[in-house]
Amino acid sequence: MSTEPKQNSIFKVIGASSLGTLIEWYDFYIFGSLAAVIGSQLFPADAGASALINTLAIFAAGFIVRPFGALVFGRLGDLIGRKHTFLLTLMLMGGSTFLIGLIPSYSSIGYAAPILVLILRLVQGLALGGEYGGAATYVAEHAPVNKRGFFTSWIQTTATGGLFLSLGVIVLTKNLLGADDFASWGWRIPFLLSILLVGVSIYIRLKMHESPMFTKLKAEGNVSKNPLKDSFSKKGNFKMVLLALFGATMGQGVIWYTGQFYAQSFLENTCKVDFNDSRYILLWGIAFATPFFVIFGSWSDRIGRKWIMLTGMLLGVIFYRPIYQVFLDDTNVAAVTQQDISEVSSPVIVRSALTNSADSLVTTTSRVTLLSGMSFTKVASYTKFADPAKAIVEAPEIYKDKVLSPAVFWKFVALIFFQILLVTMVYGPIAAFLVELFPTKIRYTSMSLPYHVGNGVFGGLVPFIATLIASFAGADPLSGLWYPIGIAAVGFVIGAIYLSNKKPDHGEDHEDLHREEGQIKYQEQN
Amino acid sequence: MNKLKKALGLFWMLLGPASVIFLFMQAYEKTGLAEAGADKTNTALQWGIILFIFIPISAGLVIFGYYALKGEYDQLPSEDSNL
């Protein structure tokens, strides 16, 4: 049997896998972060077909294609091996991201531009669907059995790292070039840069070796001939796929997306917190909480994965509404009195004619600073009719661009930190949990599908469904939270009743291949 | 615990179709409320994608419930190594 991995320490394995996965997340996120610029450059100005393609690009890649990528590349990973498959997904992701940066504008090639974006976005979604399972499986199959949670938790930090990297590169590029040049051509740089990042990652991954478990399986001729059939048509395994989805990844997905995406959207769109403040709050929260991915991953090696993950879900169910109520209360400025105000800027009054009418809209904007240190923009407007017989119609006052007082800012950082702490509880141990739920020969296929349905569909739809629920008749700003709370509650019940805290035993784990063959230097280093 | 697992199996089997019916009703209502033109097409497309994705998931929940009802989760592979 091959002993190639001799040269690799487990930390090289983690580094190579994590770097590639981080770059895939970077590639996936920059499209979302630059969607508005892409829309203005590669889509026609009018709505219609372009809006249709844009919707397809965002929805299809996020929700449909990721599970299909899981099936396509999961199957491949179980047939030809983990290493070559996640090399392929990395190349596809990097290549498609690079090519998005090269697409001529709509003014040059017309509708070919948005169609090319859609095709490349679909390739991105497919690649992402295949990447994660490969990286998690690869690391887990190199790790000592009693350290799987700790080692795979590094992979779990990459989604957050990718988000950081994408935001950092975009902000840096924009600041260096200026807003005009960035909007004109500079937005392509983060896409083109991807090829360098991917090149480095491919170089590193090419030097890695196939996972020892898969190598052993192949040497023994026990590789699955049809991983899809073995995963989903055999009751013994399919029931575990369903259990992984409904008892773990479904709840984990909504906790993940609520803490890292819906929270920021809620602060910005519902509470009207200033653009920079809402992002800084999230960034601080993520920075403080990220180490806990590794802490909870490591802890799960000692006490089991189940109750750490389920505690994260339960705490989300209990605390989401109180937390978001605090967000609402502490940013509610409608009830401030004169005694609370320290300064009001000179009002700016704008009178604009209404279309096809002699009537006009008068808007008064002023900046209000409170004694607490909080400031906000107050917009009051009314319609003045040309017919003097008609009474003035006042619109409700709008309060926006709220810059928080230091005390409230840090209170919000603490509340976001707590939500991301829940993310680390559900997400830190889940790679090890999924890997251990399935046998080696169909592991890549079996774990990838529930992961991407749980995260891509249940999690990815949190903003859409929460907004939808908030639009129901009689709904309040917190009504949207019933979606993640409901899904997490169902996930908690199913997980608590049906999951075992014991590690499933597929026979092979007892061999502890790595120690037996001296393939990992982990023990030497410790 | 095994009795509870089985009893809840029936609940999961009912929850699957109930959620699909709810989604269909929402799709019908929201598409109807959208303004004619691109907005309507986009809303219909979004809901079409959501139904396309959630119908198989709901079917999965029914199968999960059926397995639970039949006692398939009474013992997991850690206990019987039946994988």
C-alpha cells in the first residue's frame, strides 16, 4: 500500500485544503458583493430579460446548483479520489471567476454578456457544491480519529475567512483606484486576482497526496462502483443522509445564515443603522468569535458532536427574538424628546415637482445628534398641492443612517458575537460529524448532499423567506425570525430524538490508519 | 424513546405535504400580487425555483417520517453496523 503521505504533516494537509476552500468562498462572495457593479456593466439598463437572467444567476447558483455540484463531484470523489476531485472544483471555480472578470460589457457584446455571466455563475455554484465535501473528507481522513473535530474545524473557518478576504480586496481596490475607475473597470480586478490565488492553491494541492483511507480502499479494490446508487438507493445509508439533513445541517444552515447575513441585513435595512457601522459591528463580532470554530470542533472530540450542535440550535430558538428586539429598541429614535437632543444641523429643504402633476414634494433633511452620542438623519416630507383648496399631506418621518453611541455599538457587537458563537457551535463540529456518519467508500457523495441542501437551500433562503414573512398582513419587523426559529426548532427536536452522540462505527475507524502506518507526523509534533 | 421516535414519524410524514401546500398557496398569492411584466415573471421564477427545490425535500421528510415510523432509527449504525 502507498505510503506517500509520509512526507505530509497534518498541518500541511489542513493548510492546503483550507486555503483552496477559502479561495472558493472568496470567489463565490465577490460576485454577491459586486452584484450592483456587475449589473450596471454587464446587464442592460432596462429591466426585463436582464433582471430575469440576474435573478436566475443569483437564485440558481445559490440554491439549485450547489446540491447538484455535491452530487456530481461527490460521485467523482468517491470514484477517482478526493485529491483530484477537489483540484478540479478549484480549477473550475477559479477559471469561471477569472472569466467573469474578462467578460466584455453589455455595450460591447449585448445580451451575450449577461448570458455568459449566468453560465459562469452556474459553474461557480457547481464547483462550490463539490469543494467543501472534498476538503472536509480529505482532512478528516488524514486526521487521527480522536482529533477529527479539531482538524476539520479549520476548514470550517474558511467560509468566514473568504468573506473577510473578499471584502478586504474589494475595499482595498476601490480605495486605491477611486470610486469612478472602480465602477468603470476596477471591479474586474478582484475577479482577475482569483487566478493568482487559485494558481498558488493548485500548486500546493498538487504536492499533496491522496487520503490514506481512500488509497487503502482503492488498493483493496473496495471503491464504490456507483456511489450515487450506494448512497441514495440503499436504505441503510439513505436513512442516514436524511437524518444528517433534518437532524443537523438544516438547523445548522439557518443558524449560520441568520448570524452572519440576516443580522447585518436587519441592522442595515430594518434598524437603518449606518452602512459602515453595521459592517464594523459584524466584522468585530466575527473577529472575536472565529476562534470558537476550532474550540468547539476540538471540544466535540471529547464530549461528542451532537449536543454542542444542538445547544447552538436551541440557544438560537430561545434568544433570537429577544436579541433582535434589543436591536429594534436601541435604534428606535421616533420617541426621543427635546431633552435627549444635543444638536440639530441646519435643515436642507428640497422641493421637487411630482411627475405629470403641478403638485410638489417638499423634503426637509436634518442631522440630529443625541446626548447619548448617537446621531441620525431625519427626513420629513409632505406633498404640497397646486390646488390651494387641498390640504397638505404629510408623510411619516424617516430616520436613517443611524450612527450608534459607543455603548450601543459595543452592545450590538456583543449580541452579534453571541449569534456567531452559536454559528461556531453548530458549524465547528459539523464536518467531523458528517464525515463520521458515512463509510469511506461513499463518504464524499453522502455528506455533500445534506450539507449543501442544509446550507444552500435552508440557510441560503433565510433572507428571502424572512423578508417574505415580514411582508405578511399583520406581521411585525421580528416576524421574519420565525423561519430560522422554526427550522432550528424542528432540527433540534429531530436531532435530540434521533441522533446518537456516539460516533457511528463503520469498522475502518478502529484501524486508525494514520498511526498504524506512521503516515502522519501529528504525533511526532505533539 | 423508540416509541416517541415512531410516533413522531407520523408527524414528519404529515409535515412534508403540509409544507408543500403552504408553499403552493404562497406562490399563488405572491405571484398574483406582483405587478405585470418583469416583476411578475421574476416572482413566478423565484417561486418556481423554490417549489422545484422544496418538493423533493418535503418528499425526503415524508420518507424520513416513514423510516422513523417503521423503526429504522431505533438503532443507528453505531449500534448495529448495518451500513
